[in-house]
Amino acid sequence: MQRRMTLWAWLGIAVAVVWTLLPIYWFLKMSLLTPDEIARFPPPLVPLDPTPAAYFNIFGFDYQVTPELVRRASGQAGQIINGLINSLIVSIVVTAITMLVVVPLAYVFARLDFRFKQALLITILLSVALPPVSTLIPFYALYVQLGLAGTRFGLIVVTLTITIPFVTWMLIGYLRNLPPVERLARVDGYTRLETLVFIVIPLARSGIAVAAVIAFLFAWNEYTYALVLVNGTPANTLATALSGFLFQHPEPSHLAAALVVSILPPVLVAYFLQRHIAEMNLVDPIR
Amino acid sequence: MAGQVTSTGRTSELSNLQFALLMALPVLLFLVLVVAYPLGYALWMSFQQIVFFGGYRTNFVGLANYATMLGDDKFWWSIWVTVRFTVESVLLAMAIGLALALLLNRPMRRPGLIRTIIMLPWCVSLYGTGIMFSYLATGQTGFATAIAFFFGADRPVSFVNRQWVIEVLAIGNAWNMAPLVAFFLLANLKTIPTRLYDLAAIDRMSPLETFWNVTLPPLRFTLFVFTCITTVLSMKLFDFIFVLSGGGPGTASAVMTYQIYKISFRDLNLGYGAAQSFVLLFLIVGSTMTLYALWGRREAAR
């Protein structure tokens, strides 16, 4: 289809880009506004006097606008920094555990035939359909009794219930489409475990990297569990720190700046994901 | 190499099932612990009245929680809101996803950059999407207000009201989900041989006929799968709605997940919440089964 780009195609792409970027732009703009501009009505379409003050404020620094005018550090800077650290710890630990667990599991489902496979596969797909709110009820009751509410450990365990089923499903589709290397590895004298570790995993590294990125994204973006389990405790994540801002409305530009910081890691991986995400076959395991 | 064959000969005689168990058993045990056990526990809880104040106690009440539901107007309202939100989200997400996929399939300059931009919404968290859309759609800070004033209006334009809040939610949700749909459809589109388009041109097919006869058929099973995925994601969605509208104004956007959250963690009526969460789970599984029976079975057999 080596057709020239027509006017319509240009227009279509322009619409798609505007549709995608408008909500993000609106927020990016808000993080750069001065308090006066934010209070102004109607809201300005562009920041007339863009200032990065909010980004300093949320990390606890004052920002000197002019010699007389200083925009003070946010009172919630401590929560933001704490949330950022907790989010990083939880996301990294969840990603590591997820990958350790998911790679062998997906491999077994993708490449081997055994009894009960279909039933087990359906169980995994079903657990993707579990609403987080329902999973939370028993966990909450359990955690209250065990004293695990408000701990990073508790949050990590619950978050794994989201990442493991979904990432397994993705990887099954990916691993199925690898060339049939097992027989050759067998001839070369590898055991099954060695085949997995020395042949399949290196062969599948790009798919495994995508899976790891997605596990990280899911953990990083998780909000429901954090809201109930760690909100308002020292284990709060960036997500719950943000909602603290949102519901107290002290300074919209601080909220906007914190949100922009929270979507930075996702934005950084978007380029990587757009190239590789379609390799993860979500359709195959269902067929 | 020969040495390895003899030294490992014994273990390689494991049957597929044995190896699968060895690899998967620890993991499946963990899954049982973190998925099946809570589910069972929740089922048990749905038959209890749970009291937090004055020490954690449970009283067996049988099916009372389920019976309460039948006479609970808020419960029936939440089902209706969930259905409306889900249908709108899925239709929008699939339509936008398909449109984006067709667009991205054309040759263009800087494809990597454009595709990265299109991918962005899926990477943004749902609570982040909720915060963004709440500021975008409410009158005081909204984009529509800014545009309306630009053209001379004098009062704010808000969409977060009883009438439109569900549509705002559906649009935001579709904004977030469409890229996922688009990228998987795009992968399918790439497998269509160019030759087929040449043949369609020889047959003097109109663009619409070409789309219907050449482009669409290989996409159909993927479309089905993603209709299921977006349905499940929309029905179980909570954080986005909680952040954007908090179930409001009034109860205008009180979907089932929001009701369950409110009953369980605000009113601390965990038994009743658990009972409702089983209804939700039943609805989710039921709607995907229905989709499969009506549509998927036909496509899979194709």
C-alpha cells in the first residue's frame, strides 16, 4: 500500500494526535500556571507566564519568582517524596516477583500439553476478570486481623493478584509463537529446565522485557488497593498521595505537577511498548 | 554434549505433566492462595453479618444479604449505571481503536513518534486519567468553557452533571483503552497481503466495499476478543470513576464497583459488600459468556 499521504490521512492523524494529547496538555498547562492564572475565569488556553515553580514546590523547595515573590514549598512535599519512594519499591518488587513466577508458568502453558491444562488456563483468564474491589473485601478483613493493613508487604501481595494473571496470559500468546526449539535442545542433551533457562528465555527476551514493563506499569498505576490498604499510612504510594491533594484542593498546580511526575515513567516506556506490545498475543490463548 | 545426555537422561524422562507440575505448582499454589482463597473467604463472608465496632465479630445470617439486595433500589440503579457505562465505553473504545489502527496502518512520516503518542493514554494510570478528565470536563477549569468563552459565551460549560456524567466517564475510559485495541488490530492489519488490495482495486471496489470484504474479515476474531476484554475492564473499573465523579453527582454515576466500595469500606458492611461483589462477578462472567455464545463461537469456527 505505497499510497501517498492524502489530505484526509493528514487530517485523521491530526485529529488522533489532538484527541490523545488534549487531556495531557491540559494538565501539563495547569502545572505551569501561576496561582493567579489558575483562579482566573474562564480558564486560559495557554500558560501566559509559564513557571516551573510547582515542580520545585512539590519536592519541598521554595521557588523564587521575583525578588519579592516566593512560591512556598508544598506542605505535602513529605508525602509526595515518601509516596514516590514507596511506589518505586512496591513496583520494583512486584515486577521482580511477577516475572520469576510468570515466566515458567506461561512457558508450561504455552509449550507443553498436559491434563487439566484447559481448566487451569480458564482459571487464569477468570482471575483477570476479578474486580479489584471484590478481591479487596476478603483481603481487607484478613489484613485487619493480621495487622497487615498499611504495610508495603500487604500491598505487594495484593498487587500480585493483578499482575500475575494478566502477564501470564500475555506471555502465553508470545511464547506459543516461538520456533519449536525444544526438540533440538533435547537432541543436544538439555533437560527441560535447562531448555527453559538457556534456550527459551534468551530467545524470548524481548517478550519477557515487554511483560516486565507491563507488570511495572500495572503496579505503578495501581490505585484501588492502595486507597483502601495504605492511604494515610507511612506506606502510602504516589497514587494515594496524589488523591490527598485532589480532595483537599490546596493548590491545583501542585496536583498537576505531581500527576505529571507520576506519568513520567509510563511516558518513558510508551516508545518501547508501541514497538513491541503487539508481539504479546492476547488473542491466541483464547482461540 | 554426549556427557550431558547421560548425566541428565534421568530427569528428561519426566512426563509433560510432571514437569508442568514441577514448574507451575508453586505458582498455582500461590495463585490459589491469593485468588481462590480470598474468593472462598468472600463467599463465606457474604453469608455473614460482620461487625467491626467493639471487636471483630461475625454472625451467620444465611442468605439475608442477598435478600436485602432484591429490595435495594441503589443496587438496581447501580446495575443500570454499570450496563450503560459499559456499553458506551466498549462501543467507543472499539470504534476509536479500529479508527486509530486503520490510520496507523497507512504509510506516514515519523511513524515511531506518532505511534508513541497514540500509545500514551494506555500507559497513563486510570486514576490519572480520572484527574485529567475531571479538570477537562468540569465548568470551572474545563476545556469546553475555555473554547466557549473564546467564541463569546459568558457562562461555564460543564459536562459533569446528572445528564452527561456517564458519557464523560465512558469517553475517558475509551481514551485510556483504545490504544490497546488499536495496537493489536494494527498487528492483524499488517498480516493482510497487499495483493488483496490490488485485486480489490482491479474489481473496482469502493473504499467501503474494500474495507468490508478485505480489511474486516481477518480482524473479526481479534475484534471479538477485545470486545470481551474491554467489557471486563469497564465493568470492573473503579479507580477512574471514584476519582472523576465519586459516584456523583448524587448517585448519577454510582456503578456497582463504587457501590461495593462504599458499602464495604465506608459503611464497613463487609458481608453485604461481598454479596454484591458476587453479583458483579456473575455479571462479568455472564456477559463474556453471552458474547462468546452470540458472536465468538461463530468467529472461532471460521
